[in-house]
Amino acid sequence: QEEIMLALRRISEARGGVAKLAKSAELNVTALYRTLSAKGNPELRSLTALLRAMGMRLAVTPLH
């Protein structure tokens, strides 16, 4: 989880910064900085909004 949160933070920085992403995702910028920290633990709703603002989505697929 730590690596995923840090990767999302790096992606957000590459796309204009956390503050810009927070505005686009309609999330609180301070909370988003905490969420994207190594110890971040976002709610599914926040993660979905964050990914949508980045042009991504979370997908669940069956194991084969």
C-alpha cells in the first residue's frame, strides 16, 4: 500500500501538483497530501475520486 500511495503522489506531481489534483477531484488539499503519504489510508470514495481526476480507475478482476 505504501508504494501505491507514493506512486500516486508522484503521478499527481507530474500532472500539475497535489493542489491542482485536489481541486479537480473535489477533495481537501491537506487531506489529499496525508492520503498520498507513505502511511496514507484513503477511503474508497476518495481513492475513486483521485483516480478519476487522474484519468484512471480501479478495477477488480477474477483470479484464474
